[in-house]
Amino acid sequence: MATNGQVRKVVLAYSGGLDTSVIIPWLKEHYGCAVVAMVADVGQEEDLDEIRQKALASGADRVYVEDLKETFVREVILRAVQAGAVYEDGYLLGTAMARPVIAARQVQIADQEGADAVAHGATGKGNDQVRFELTYRALRPDLKVIAPWREWELRSRTDCIRYAQERGIPVPATVEKPYSMDENLWHTSYEGGVLEDPWHGPDPTMFRRAVNPEEAPDEPEEVVLAFEQGVPTGLNGRSLDLVALVQALNELGGRHGVGRVDLVENRLVGMKSRGVYETPGGTIWMAAQRALETLVLDRATAHLKAQLAHRYAELIYDGLWYSPLREALDAFVATTQKRVTGEVRLKLYKGSVQVTGRRSPHSLYDPEFATFETESVYRQADAAGFIRLFGLPLEIAARRRAKDGGQG
């Protein structure tokens, strides 16, 4: 019997995993409402038709399977890479970037369906609840939000497994191995299970994208990425659209063990968590983007951009994609990318990405000035006056200390 009859129809962000598989029957049992499941194709390697059938078998009244890969890459990933967004020097924000894309489409479907509620499977301990719900609030603040993990009597993934088994719902997790995994075009993430002990190393069989670097080829492989105004346009002389390019980089990076990260991070909700990430293609792309920027950005712009990159990463991590601050930062970043055109050569070898060359028609690197050999454009004697003026505050402070008898 419904306990909350005011909800008529809810659109659920459905992944086919443990949590959302349980949520469909739970919504029907506790709210007595119609459930529309939305499956977002953000590049995960899954059988989406099988997930559709699973949602229907679990009780969904209707299922949407939405191809959001192009939107994900062009509207979010591209902007984040151009901004240089990396959270706490390790996390390339794969899950965090996908959530606003999924939630925004969820809101659009709620409009189409005339739904009065949206739901997600994020827990009350995690960051994803914030990312989903801030997107809902930014786009449709009138929609009711249902977050079962904050309401239901189930207290653990073990409880969810039992609940699903009692209702005949197949799930990919077991009590013995309750990994939580998220996968999309950009990355694969793992948490839970033995990973909750930060001293316990990841299970070597867990990884899906990048081989163990120790088992990667003994010969390095060089790749060349081409860019046009901050947008990668080709790989090894072949033009590719962004989705295909990320897929190709994932294959290359995965083969050489690139992009594995084991990170203890600070969650927005106030606790530390341990996550293991695989982002092979993204690691290569970001290294190339940064290398090309070192050629074409002046010192002041490059340094300010690096400072803002940390803020941009926090903004994504915190679920504030649909915010005036992100739009303002995008405007700054866009101006920095106008001259980011050229090529970058990188060497992939046993988990590492090494930049071995970069060139651009807009390069500010001038060999005439940079050379240690004979040249005629730089007057080295000018440096003496520059150093005197640059160090003047230090000299004044030293004189003051001398007058004060060395105090202060």
C-alpha cells in the first residue's frame, strides 16, 4: 500500500546496478506511483537493451535509453579538460562530470512525461546525491526529489542484495564481493568492499580498462594528438570526432597501463573516502592539452589558469555545474584556448605518459631568446637593473632590520 500517495509519476535515473534495481519495486511499494526508468548511455560498456529489459522486469512502466555520449564529451568533458580540472591532484572527475548530464536529461524526460518527481540511487553518505539534486534544483526546482537511501529501511548493500533476491531481481553484486562500480566513456571507478581499508591494495582482477603496468608492453608507443583552438581533432594523423577520439585513447592508454589512480579523497559531505580510478584516455588527453598550453599561454595567464583549475575541479566535484560561477570560469577558459592549436607527441610506457614534443603556429617559445648559444636579441646586462628593482622590497626590509638592531 502506498505511504506517500501525492506522487503520481517519478523518473528514476536507472543504471541496472544493485541500488537502482531495488529502487523500482521500492518506489511502487512505498509511493504507489508510476515509475519511468531512464538509462543514460554515457559510454559504459554494457548491454543497454539487457538493462532496458531488466528495468521492465523490475516493474518499470516505461524505459528510456538515452545516448548522451556526445553531450557528455563536448559539453562537459571538453570544458573540464580545457580548464585543467583535476580534483585533489588525482581524480579526473569521471563520475562527477557525468551526473549533471544524466540529471539534466532526467529533468527533460520528466517534462515530457508530465512527471512530478525524480529519483536517484545515490546514498546519503556520498557526493552523487548532491550532484543530482543541485542539477534538479537548478533546472526544475518544483520537482519532488526522492532519494530512497535517505528514506528506506535498508541500511547496507547487503540488505539491498537480500531485498533484490527476495523479489527475483538479478543484480551484479553479491554479499561476498559488494563492489560499487561506476563506468562511463571517461573512466571506471571502484569503491566499497576491501577498498574501504586504505591499507588493503586493490584486487588485481578488479581492473577493466588498464592492464597492470608491469604487464604492459616492453616497448614504448608514441602517439601524436592534434588540436585546433583547444579541441583535439586528430590522433596519429587521423581525424576523429571527440567520442571516437576518447575511445581510441582509452584503448591506447589501457594497453600500456596508463591512468590507474588509488586515491583517498575528501568528500563534499565531510568524510574521507577511498576510490580507485581508471582513466586511460583522459590521462593522455590532459597531458597533451597541458603541454600545448605551455607553448602558447603567457606566464600571467598560465599561472592564473592553474589557480582557477583547482576551483573548477571543486565546482564539478561539488555538483555546481549549473552555476553562474562555472559559466564565468568557462568564459575565461574559452579565451585561453583560442591559440591552443598544434600537435603534441607523447610516449606511453608501462603506466606513464611522457610528453616528447610539442609544436604550434602560435608558440611563444622563441629560440632566439631561449638559446644558451650566441644571440643578439637579449642584452644580458639588462638583468642587473631588473634584479635590483625586483629585489628592492627585500633590500628595504633588510635596511629596516639593521636600523632596528636586527629585531623583527
